[in-house]
Amino acid sequence: MTCVDSPISWLRLEQHALARDPDVEAHVARCPACRACFDEIRGEVVALPALAVPERKRRAWWTWAAPAFGLAAAAAIVFLVVRPKPREDESIARVKGIGEVIVDVVRERGGAITESARTFRAGDRWKVVVTCPPDAHAQLDVEVRDPHGVDRPLPGAQLACGNRVIVPGAFELTGSDPNRVCVRVTGAGGDVGVACVTVRPE
């Protein structure tokens, strides 16, 4: 089982088990691999004892204030220079009036079902699943995009949100190029968001 995105480290999962981290929680909700690791950690995690720090002799404040200020300024400059821009997850759309909408796909191959599959062969059948806040409703339109154009394999659907709600209908993917399965999400106020997953040929 592989991670859907950048894997969460074991240490960060342990820290999440002790004190919830919203970013980790969102990743674990959509990633079976990291969720399995987190479930294992949650079954055996124990709080570490607090680290005992020996008491130090007090020094005059001016002996450390100037170096500390210099180090803080240097750290701030380095942080600004090297901090990478967070990568946007294209499978998530944020739509006014709905909130966060997460798109995924399910593959059926010879009777075997694979969730969050990212490769295809001729004859595979695909369904789209959507996760969004349970009190919301959304208009969903599925598009399949490749370098040659855009296909709309399913009719538009008006759905009540929830956890992994199945969009009605199924379709196949063809060709030798990656396909981006995208969902245009329209909220009640007319706001539109697009979320996609990329599926590559084997």
C-alpha cells in the first residue's frame, strides 16, 4: 500500500496521536497507507516522560540578549529564504458555501475493487467518490482531461455531501497518456471549485 501524497513521518504520526494536528488528520483521512500506520501507533502509543533539564546559574541579561537577538534575526532571514511554498493538493477544492471538497476514484478490474487507484488498463471501470461536509449540497460535473481534449463521461449530479459519497455512473479510461479525472463543484451561491486526480496508463 503506497501513500497518496508525501508520506507523513512515523514521529509526526506519534505526535498527532498525542495532540491532534489538523494537517496530519486531513492527510490520514484520505490516505490508507498512513491511516494504517496511525492506527498501529494509536494502539500502542505512550506518553514520553518530560525531559529533566538541569538548573543553570543565572547570568546577567545582557550576556545573552545580544547574541540571542542576532541568532533570532538570522534564523528569520534563513526561514524566509529557504521555506518552500506548500504544494497545493489538486484533489482538494474549497468552495464557498460548501467548504473543503476532496475527490478520489475507485477502480474495478476483473471484479477486484481498488480505492485511490492511480493507474489504468483498457477494460478497467472507474467511479468517482467525493468527501465534503455532511450538511452541504453540491452540483458535481465529472470531466476527464488528457492532452487531446476533455470528455464528460457522466451526467451532472446534485448530491448531498458526506464521507466518500459515490457519484452515480461509471466510465473507462483509454489511450496512452495520463488522464486527469476532475470534478467541477458548484455551491449553492454559484461559487465553483475544481478538484482532480491523475491516473496514468500501466
